[in-house]
Amino acid sequence: MHTLAPPLKEHPVEIFFSALLVLVCVGVLAFAGLTVKKLFQGQR
């Protein structure tokens, strides 16, 4: 049976991939934001 709150030591891989996914999302959003800013500054 799966418990609602398993100990962190049981699934270190899931925590690692979750953190990696968050970092990738933040990086992509930051890169997209800088690209949009450069595009708007280049047009104006």
C-alpha cells in the first residue's frame, strides 16, 4: 500500500527529478523572457 507521506529516504530519485524539472521550467521561462525583451527592444 502507498502511504500519503512516504519518507524522503525512500524515493531520492523522484525528488531529484522533481527538482530538476522545476529548474528546467524556471530556466526556460527566464530564457523566453529575455528573448522577448530583446525582440521588443530591437523592434523599437
